Amino acid sequence: MAYALITGASGGLGLALAREFAKHRHDLVLVARRQDVLEQVAHELRASGVAVEVLAADLSQPSVGASIFAALQARNLEIEWLVNNAGVGSNGTFWELDPQKELDQVTINVTSLVDLTRRLLPGMVARQRGRVLNIGSTAGYQAGPFMATYYASKAFVLSFTEALASELRGTGVTATVSCPGPIATGFASTAGNGTSRLFTQGGVAAADDVAREAYAAMIAGRVSIIHTAKLRIGLTLAKLMPRSVATGIARKLNLP
């Protein structure tokens, strides 16, 4: 039995993705920090007729990939779809932000994503089937003052996934990066920028819509998807600007 593993699946976009996968009859492995919340989500999704396994894991710990992989092997769970969704952000002047939280952000957004992908991809390639869906952001296309670490981490996710997709040609496995803009989840309040222009000037997407489009792009084997025509136009225009101008616009949007 093949499973879809989704990180950060206890709420927000991760929960929306879990529901989308369940709607398409995928059995699931849900990964997040809190066991109790995961069990509640699992109870909901099992009612739709899919099998659901839960793995409580703190993705800010550098060794978490090995622990998750060992748990999968111990339960004999074959992962055919990997969804690296877990991500955190922060808002503020970089040198005034909590240094450990900035490092944790890199570990969650980048290190755990690379680790899990590296551990699970060989099995997919050997079986000649599988999908990797990484959740990036339109933030990955430019620098982001006052969210410097977050924007840089999403630039890594974008570049990493595009390179991986090229390497995977002809293997039967694909890699897709979903690049949404602001989403109506708890991310903004946790990151501390819920009152910034980025989240108050309109254009905030529903998590269910982003999940549906990301799933469809992954199934189609697309390398990347930028959600909404407005975002695609905005990024096209940003490419025509000097980088300093695009950075200045991001600065205004993220200003605490």
C-alpha cells in the first residue's frame, strides 16, 4: 500500500492538502509536532475511507529526517507522494529577531525538506513512480526585507525543486513546487505580520483553493505553479524591474 506523506499537516495549508489528498483516495502519513492535533485530523480523514498514519515529529530538530524514515521503515509504509509543506516565517528587523527561531526557520523550511526528499526519493526512483510536491512561495522569486530568512528559504525551495525536476526526467518520478502568495491560515499571526500590507491589502487566497491547484499541478507533473493570474502578472513585472525596485516593493509590503 502506497502512502502520501504530508508535513505540517495539523492545520493551515497542510490540513487543506491532507483533505485534498484524501478526497482523491490517497492513504496518508501525517507529520506535525503535536500528536493530539494529528489524531484529531486523522479521525476526520479516516471517516472519508482512507487509511491514516500519524507521526509526531519536531521538524526544527536537525535529526528529525532520520527518525521519520526509521518510523516509516518500522511500520513498513511505502511513500509514493511526498509533500514538504511544513514552513514557518518571521517578521521584523533581522538583527533584532530571536536568533534561535531564525535558525529553526532554516531547519524547518530547508533542511528537513532536503533531508526527507533525499531519504524517500531513492525508493520512488527504484519503483519508477512517485511525486514530490514542495510548498514554496512567490517570496522565493525576490528578496524580502523584514522577512529576510523566510524569503531566502523559499528561494532555496524554488531553485532546489526546479533542479530536482530536471534530474528526474525519464525516471517516472516528478518534482513540483507550489508558489502561492499570502494564504488565509495562521501563518501570518505566527510570523508576526498579520497587520502588514501583504496580508491586509487584499488578494489573500483560501487554503483549500491553493491545495486543490497544487495537487492538480503535481498530478500533471508540472515543475511549478504560481497561484492566480494576479501573482503571475506581478512576478512578470517584477522580473522587468531592477532588483532594488522589487526589493523596495517587498519592503513596503512586509513593513512591521
